[in-house]
Amino acid sequence: MNKRTRLIFLGLSLILLIGVGYFVTQSFDFLLNDFWFTSGFLLLILLSLIDQPHFSKDSNVFINAVTAGVSLLLVDEQNRNWIFWLFLSITLYLAISSYILMWLRNKPLPSENKWVQFFSRINREIGKPQTLFSAFFLWGAINQFGLNSNGFNSLLLYWVIFMILNLPSIASILNKLFEKKETKKQENALGTIFGVQSKNTFLIKLFPNRKETIKIFDFVEFIYSIDESRQIRKGLILDSYLLNEQQWIKILTTSEISKIFANKSIFNNHTEDIIYKIKEVPETNYLDKFVGIVTENSSISKIKFIYNSKASIQEGQLLEINVGNENIPVFYQIVEGITKIEQLENKNETGLIIGEAIQLGTWNHEKVRFEQFGWVPDINSPVYIASKIENVVLSEGEFQIGHIPNTNFPVIINKDLALTHHTAVLGVTGTGKSVFSRNLIREYLKDETIKAICIDFTGEYRGKFPDLNPVKIVSEEKEVKLYEAFEWVSNELEKFGNQQSKEGLKKCDDFIKETLKEGLDAFLKSEETQICLFELPDVSNTASILEYTRQLFKALFNIAKNDRCYGHKVCVVLEEAHTVIPEWNFVGIADKSSHSLLNSIAQIALQGRKYDVGLLVIAQRTANVSKTVLTQCNTIISFQEFDKTSSEFLSNYFGQGIASVLPNLRFRQAIAAGKALKSNVPMIFEVPEIIEPEIEIEEAAEEE
């Protein structure tokens, strides 16, 4: 029975009981004086219909026992026979045992040990109102009127009728009789509200004989009886459950759902708390963007949501939630998805998918960036796939490196900050790292005041910039002599001090410095070319290679410090950076040689931006690259990474939540964060497909 029906049944039962009492006693004195009425059947009616209409818990049994004990103490001493003392003993047992059970129990009953289950179930059967107070009523009627009297027989008949009508099957029939006529005849009625989860999510118990079938994502309409404004609500069916042999559904209500129907009522003469299915739904894309609802354990920086959607989502997807009374749209990016089993009652379970998303913030279209938002969304707030935004206009010096996956939200960097404050591009082979880096170099070089020096091991860069006509720092003839000089110096330094040729070392050192300075001066003063290559003859970090590179950085730093690079900004590109700036435990030579090299690089990293010299560090693994230099890179763009060392380092930079995504990134997807980003929050983005000029040239040659 629903609440209204139980109240009606309570009124009818009391009226009929008073009528029977007057019939057998010919007065109304029994209302205050007779135990069978005041302490017996009155409690039976109230507790079985109002307080415990379905079942009794341990706490209910305790209250029933205390109430029963108090009522027994009101019995006159001349009527306290052995049955009285038996009843008193039973109530005392129920009170004590139920009190102990309430102390002992801290888990659902099916999970408790067998003895706790046994005594709890026994107590619930003995202590329920239909059992305990029925016995009181019959005993009181016998004491009052005698076993063979008309009065007892009348009250016995009344008790039998009441107990029969209170059976679930009979109660269901009565419930239909008491329901409003329009509810019975309403073909679209699905069920009635029996629970509310927060302010916008309702639990519905479906009618067993409803005419309409239901499925997930059907739309419904109803009026909630507690709502003082009598607002007609529209809702969406999120989930269905089968529990205690009854079917339940969960419904979400939002203002966005009401807007689908232009905030107009579909049905008339609603019965409160009855849910009606809407058959004709206007064309809408609501279900294409609806993802789910916010669930527990969400925080300001990361939200968790239950996935209830027709839409497919994936890692990196941008979500939108309206937060606060002003419905401010706040954006979150998915970083994780977890399956979960939710325990219902009586060993029933339901499966869920719980998503996790980190906050990017609110979108400021004028400033073209995300801004952090300082609060958490309400539980059960609807989660949507982010809508598209209007096209943005980039300011001078800005470059769009990509966009958030499946959106047109741009990811923008300031080229000047990216250059002067150093940038690192990380990722395993085959993720799009090198193509992205070369495209970034091209963007730098659109500014004629910027020059790039690419340290190249394989000669690959020469073929990647055919349109920019890259030059070498020194001619091939001098390059051979330079490398021979480095080899001689390396071999000489391995000798004991008294065996070294001091004059020869000084001569070689002067030759190296002069040759590199001449090459750098010629390149930096030139107005014809913007990119030069410093090709190394080996890809291993031998003493010669490291010394070769160290001398270049030393010469460049001196020019930057003394001559400000002749009015140019310089980007030093370190491809395969683990060879040029290795971590100590990955150096293949003596620590002394590597120490000199790393000091030179670190000097540029720490002070280079004062003289407009910046680094573009490109590496596969952070484990192999000097952390002294990496930590000076104020912007990091990381493609897919697998090793633990990289994850730990990048977790400190990006944050644990988003860094955990690194192994799952797809081709041309990366995480970006740092000073040069327009939005100073870590985010997953997708690099557009980049066609390099050399590919176009090759294709043109094939066509010819």
C-alpha cells in the first residue's frame, strides 16, 4: 500500500474498531480503560500500518518490546495470570536481545555470522506488530469478555478481517480501489516515487500491471508531492533494477530536459508522485551529448561520474558540467574509467562504470584559455560532452599546436615563451614527436629574428627542411679537421699530466674555438638563412662527441653574452637529447668529461633566456636525459611514454591523475603543460596531421 492508502485504511480500521467496541460494551469507556484496546489493538493498527508496514528491523523490535512492556504494566494485578508473566518475559527477552544485536551488528544481515542472523530473524518474527500485539489483543479480549462470549467473538472476527485485509495480495487490491480514478485509467502511468537521491534524482517503483513498457533513456513527466511550487517535472530514465521481486527505475530531472519539451506540460490532471511516460519526444540531440551523473568522492580538481549514456566516450574526452546556482559551465577531461559492482539488498548487485575526469576550468573565450574554477559540482549533476565553441582569433606570437580530442577547443602556446623559457618534447618512437617538433621549429622561424641550430647525428634534418635551405656551421673540410682535433684532444687528455703536450692542447683548443666562433658568427650575422645544422659523426656519448658538443655550447654562450647573438633569438634543438645531455648513470665515459658538458648546457638553461637563447629538448625517455636541464624546461609536451622513471618525473610536473594516461595515449596525442601554454593547466591534446615539405616534394617527383 502507498502512504495515502495506509492512512485511509488506518482511519477505517479505527472507526470500525470503535464501532465494534461500542457494540459489545454499550459505552465508550473502553477507549481509556480497557487493555485490549489501548495497549493491544491500537498499537497493532498504528505500528503495522504506519511505522512498520513492510518489515521490522532490530531497532523496531526493541521499540515494540519496550512499548509492549509498558502496556503490560498497566494491567490490573487481579488479571496478571501466568500468561501475563509469559508475555512480560517475552518482551523482556526481545528488548535485551535486540539491544545487544544493535550493538553487535555493523554489516548487512546476510554478511553477519549465523548466530546473529538466527536471533535477529527470530526476533523480527516474534517482535513484529502483527505477532506481538495480536497476542496482546486476543488475550485482553478473553480477559475482558470470556472465551465464549459474544463480545470476544465480535472482536475475534474483527481481528481476522483486519489480518486478512493486511495481507500483501489483499492490500494490493485495496490499493487499486483507493487510487484516484484518473491514475487507474491513465495508460501512460509507470509507477510511483518511493525515494529521492539528492534534489534531482528519483527512485520509482513500477506498477506490476502497467500497460507501457519502459527502456533506458525514455522520457517521463510527474509532479513531486513535496515540491511546494507544484512544478511539472520532466525526467530521463537512467537505470532499472530488480529488487525484492519488484522492478525499480532511476530518473534524472534537469532544466535541460524540460527545454526539450519547451517547458510545456504533456499531461493534465497529474496524480502526485505518479510517473507518466512521454511517448512523443521532439527531435533532440540531448542523448547524443548526455554522459552520466556526478557521483560520490568527487573533488574540486577531479570528479567521478557514473556512465549512463548512449554516447561513446574515451580517454581525453572533454566534458561539461553546470556548477552552482548560476549554472556556470566547467570543463573536465576524462583520464580514467573503472568498472564497479554496487551492492543492493538481498544479495542483488548492479554493474556500473565509474569515470574520472580532471578539471580544466571555465572557458574564457576572449582570453582563449581555461581558467581554474574553485568549487565542486553537486552530486548527481548531469555530465555532458562539451559543445563546440566559436572559432578563436590568435594573437601575434601565438601558435595552435593542436586541439582537445573530438572538440574544436584549441591548445595554444606563446612561441616567444616556449623558445626563451625552454621546451621539452618527449615520447617513444612512432608517436609523432619528431614531426611535431620540426613543425614547431618552422613556426619559430616564421619570425625572421629567430634562428635555429639543430644538433643532428644522422643527417636527417638536412632532408627535413629542404625549403629552408639549411647550412652547416662549418664546412665539411673544416668539420673533418675539427673532429680530428677532438679525437686528438680526447686521446691526449687520457694520458698522465707529465706526458701531455701542453702546447699541442692549447693549439687545438684555440683552433676549435676559432673555427666554431667563425661558423656561428657567419650564421648569426647572415640574413639569408635561419637554420643551421651541427652534424655529429656518432650517436653515442663518447668523449669526443661530448667534447665536440660542449665546445659548441661554450662558443654560442659567449656570443650570446657578449654580442646578444647580433640581434637574433636562437633556438638550440637537441634531437636525441640523451646523447647530448645524458643523465649521469647513462654516460658512457668518465664523469669528468660529462660534467664539463652538462655544466655548459646547464649554464644556457639557467641563464640563456637572458640573452635570448632557448632549448628545444627532444628525447624518448626522461630517464636518459639530464634532470638538471629537464627541470629548467618550463614547458613540457609529452607523447606516449611507458617507463616508470618517465611517469614518476612527469607526475611531479603534470600531476598524478593526468600522468597516468601517458601509456594509453594514441598516435599524435600528447599531454602539454607549462608557462608557454595559453591555458596554464595540464591537458591532453591531439596534434593535427602535419604534411612536411619533403613529402610533398617526393610526391611531386613521383607524379612527374
